[in-house]
Amino acid sequence: MRTRGLVLFLSFVGALLVVLALSPPAGADISWPCEATIAGVSVKGMDTGPTATPVKLKEHSTVAVAMSAASEISHLAIQLHYGPFSWTVHDEPSEGTSWSKTLDVDDYSKWGVGLYRATGQSTGSGLACTGEALVEIEGSPLSTPAGIAGVAGAVVGAAGLVGSAAVAGAEGRRRRSEAERRAAARRAEGAEPVGGPPERFRFAPRVSILGLVGGLLVGAGGGLTLQQFAVLYPTTGVMIAELAVGVGTGLVLPSLVRLRGVRAANKVLGL
């Protein structure tokens, strides 16, 4: 029954990833009656899904951002997003029916490069326009704090997973030694051992704090690394899936190693 539970858990995680992978990308576009461009590229018809094609921005460069509307724009704001987190990179009053700004990319990529969702909002009398697009800040992830943190977190987390599996493996070897000792004792009793058949070693899932923390770090660090290397933009759904897979691995891996040890011990007993 407990083995079946592990299988069901793995199936659930797999189904979650399939649904996530097959989900259509989120539409970006821009609300009427406005037009907007980033680095000369219109955001109309673009998308901001995890694997969408981004507008590429060079690190240590500038980028032109513009928006126009049918009526006067009195205020504009630009934000960058990482999953559910966001921060404002430009916010000021405006005038006229259009605005354009040249922004220094380095001012907004102090902590990392990679994929971000950029949104812009313009408001005025009877006017409210929003637009968004996926942008990629090109640069070396391993030269930024976020890139280093992502790789370090994934490596430390992987070491935690390996450690949790090693502890479960040592437990299995001790169980096998106990099984061999019991089997030798029964053989010494002769052809008709006293006390009936040997007692089976029972399996229970192994909840390892080391494994859970390691899995959490792998999920968070791995997701950050994928974002920094511009492989996958972490929408909220993607971040939840990454953390779920990491924590699930931290739970399942030591349990599977324990299960293998239990089966090996029972095999020694002839069960």
C-alpha cells in the first residue's frame, strides 16, 4: 500500500508537469487604444509564456521604450516581473499623446540577467493602457549575484539529495546485515526452525529533512538558473511546479532507497 502511494505521488508530479508543458502561453499584446514598442519591436501579438520568444536586450546597453495613444497620456510606469514578484523600473508623469524613453539596461539588471516579463501602463483622462512582453537581458549569468546564487543553490541542494539517499542506503545495509544474522541463526537451528517463518521487514516512507531541504534548493536554484540562462521564464505555475518537483524528489528518493534495502533484506530471509 505504501509503495503504491509513492507511485501515485510520482504519477501526480508527472501529470502536473505535462499539464504545465502543454498549457498555452499567456498572451501579452496591448490593450486598445494604445501601441507600444520595446527596442523598436511592437509588443502587439507577442506572448509571455515560459518558452516564448523574447525581445533581446544587451547588457551594458540602452533600450528605447515607447507608447502612443489616441488621447493625452498623463502618467507612465514600467515594471519587471519574476514569477509573482515585480518591481518598478520607471514611474513618472507624462504629457502628450505619446512618450518614449531611453533606459539604461544595467540600471535594471544589477542582480541578474536572463528572462523577465516587462509591463508598461499609461493613464490619462479617460485612458488606461497596458502592454507586456517577454524580454531577455543578454549577459553572463555566472557574473551576476542571481546567477551565482541559482547555480550554488542547485549544487548544494543536489548534495543534500545525494546525502539523504546515502543515509537511506546505509540504513539498508544495516538492515541487510541484520537479515543475514537472523538467517544464519535460523539455519543453525536445523531443518525445523523454532517460532515459524521469519518476521518480514516492513517498509515505511522515509521523511528526510536533509532530502526535503535539498529538494527545495534544487527546485528554487534550478529554476533560477534556467531563468538566468534564458531557458525558461518562471511564471507562477512554473515556479510552483519546480518547487513541487524538488520537494517531491527529496521525499521520494530516500524512500525508494529504503524500499530497495527492505526488499534486499527480505530476499535474504527468503520472503
